[in-house]
Amino acid sequence: MTILVTGGAGFIGSNFVLDWLAANDEPVVTLDALTYAGNLANLTSLTGDSRHQFVRGSIGDSALVGRLLRGHDVRAVINFAAESHVDRSISGPAPFFETNVMGTLHLLEAVKAYVTGLEETKRRDFRFLHVSTDEVYGTLARDEAPFAETNPYKPNSPYAASKASSDHLVRAYRETYGLATIVTNCSNNYGPLQFPEKLIPLIVHNALNGKALPLYGDGLQVRDWLYVGDHCSALRRVLEAGKPGETYNIGGDNQKTNIEVVRTICALLDARRPRPDGASYAAQITHVTDRPGHDRRYAIDPTKLAGELGWRPAVVFEEGLAKTVDWYLGNEAWVTDVTSGAYREWVARQYG
Ligand code: NAD
Ligand code: DAU
């Protein structure tokens, strides 16, 4: 049988597909619309691998999804496809609702129709794993307990609202139609192949290009960073042993302020590729106007996933960040490729 990975040409999706095929031989069909964030080059190492097929298309295309599900005897769908950048959702929310809400709705419809036609054993074993975010829970005060699965949804950005809506849809398909859905809510990921609009790759890219390192507001916002490979291993475990109808929070128990993260990246770059003038890259740090509605702190309570499924992260932040910086230093052609054209227009609009 086969798994269908939607959004598998993006950052986490492509890491997931690569990790999956490195770990076992079950075939993967990757469906991706190849928006600005999707990059087929992420999957180049799979060229000619008969276990992998790439299809360009949208999760909103129910007919296409239906053909793929039936044609490949799919046993699970892992849905990564989304518009994912908070700042873009603030400057233009509509695509977030088209993809994250309506796209998910059409995907669920196609999956429901497919599962209805399956014979009983296959229907019982089928899974729909929806990859979501901790941002649906809103923001935490400094001393507040981390997000548990029981926290109420309080999304603050259009992105978070669109992901919250998609989570609710997935839940409704479980409750109403009995679809075997599971939702995961993960904290901030970092690692190879992340588009340099997100904090960590943006800072590496700007530092190396002599540009300002923009920190929103006071830079004391807190994120709970998880290495992308750990997110992938958590998702594999949830797919294997997670209970339909359940939600699992995924996190690295690794809270850092943005200023700490940026300073650590600067120190890593100072050691690996010192600036010609001998100064630290930290000299390029610039405080800029804060993100509207900026969530102050995210933190995940990973107790349920650890207790019920025995999953724990393997990569400590310092090691993961060093690996990530090394990956960007070793893959400058990839960065040049994805930072041409439309990327430059976005940066000009966002940072002036
Ligand atoms: P990304 O923006 O790097 O990738 C998204 C991918 O989805 C791209 O390849 C894009 O082409 C594709 N896509 C967009 N619209 C599509 C459509 N209509 N049909 C098919 N494909 C489409 O995002 P990411 O950071 O890899 O995030 C993946 C998922 O994980 C998202 O659902 C996101 O909400 C969630 N998530 C991300 C993080 C994080 O830190 N990056 C953390 C928790 C959860
Ligand atoms: O928590 C999970 C979420 O993490 C995912 O659902 C999102 O898809 C993903 O983009 C990420 O959202 P954030 O908004 O937390 O990530 P981002 O990398 O955009 O920003 C991280 C922090 O850094 C945040 O507090 C904003 C700040 N920041 C970001 C950028 C791009 C800056 O200070 N300067 C910047 O230029």
C-alpha cells in the first residue's frame, strides 16, 4: 500500500518524505501545488526512485485526489499542504482561507468518498493525519502552563485562525462521518529546506548577505523550537499508534527568546564564516516594528505524546541549530534559487 503526502514539496513535508523513504520501503505519492513555498528541488534525491511519485496539483481538486487515492490503494493521507507564514497572512489573508480551510474541506470530501468505497478491513485501518500548529491555542503569559491538548482554541493571526478552522473541520469529519482522523499540533520547526522567510533561515541568509537581521519589537517573544527530523519521527509514531479522533501536541521542550536564537546563529556563523571586518554578525541585529497581534509566547506540553506513544525528541537545540546553519552554508545554490524573483518582492514589501 501507499501513503499520500500533501504539501510534500514544502519544508516539513519534504523532510517527512525523505525520512519516510530512508526508513522503510512503503511507497509515497507526493501531491503539491508548488506555490512559492513548494520546491521540487527538495525531492531531487528521489529522482528515479520507483517508491516515489510526485504529482503537481491542489488538495482543493477533489477529482484529482480521488484518482490518486484509488489509483494507488492509499492507506493513509498526511496533510501538510497549507499557506504557512504568519506575516503573509497578515498582509493577505484570503489565500490562507482558500487553501487551509476550503482546500482541507475538499480534501476531506475526496477522502470520505474514497474511504466509503473501501472494504471493511481497509476502511478500519485507514488514517487521515492532519498536521497542524500550536498557534491555534493563542499566546501564553510568561508563567502560564504550556499548551495541553485540552487548551481552548484562541487563534490570534489570520494564519492561526485558518489552521484552527481546518482542525475543526477535521474533527467534524470524525464526529459526523466517522473518518479515522488524527490531528497533531506542533511548535516551531527548524532545519534544512526551510524557506528563508521564517526566522532562522532568514537570519542566516541576511547575515551572509550583509543585511540587517530584523527582530520584531523587543525580541523577547518565546518560541518552543523543534528540529524538523524530530517532528517527522513524531508524525511517524502517531501514524503508527495514534488513536483516531485524538489530538497530539508535539514539542521539543525547548523555549528560547528570539534574541537568544538570533545571537546563537550569529555566534555559529562567526565561528564558521567570520565577517571580513572581524566584527560579529550580531552587529547586524536591528529591532524593527513589531508584528501586529504578535503572540508573546508558545510552549508545548508534550506529556500526552510521551506518555501514550513513548515519543521523545532526539536532537538538542544547540546541535540542531549548528546542523541547520551548516546545511545552509553547504547549500547556497538552493538558497539562491528560492530567493530569486517573488522572494525579493516579498522582502521589499515586508521590510521596506
Ligand atoms: P511550507 O509553506 O514550507 O510548505 C507548504 C507546502 O504546501 C508547499 O510545498 C506548498 O506548495 C504546498 N501547498 C500550498 N497550497 C497547496 C494546495 N492547495 N495543494 C497542495 N499543496 C499546497 O510549510 P511548512 O512549514 O512545511 O508547514 C507544513 C505544515 O505544517 C503546515 O500545515 C503548517 O501549518 C504546519 N506546521 C508548520 C510548522 C513550522 O514551524 N513550519 C509548525 C507546526 C505546524
Ligand atoms: O508555532 C508553529 C508555527 O511556527 C507554524 O505554525 C508556522 O507555520 C511557522 O511559520 C511558525 O510561526 P512563527 O510566526 O512563530 O514563525 P516565524 O519564523 O515567522 O517567526 C518566529 C519568531 O520570530 C516570531 O516571534 C516572529 C519573529 N520574527 C520573525 C521574522 C520572520 C522576527 O523577529 N523577525 C522576522 O523577520
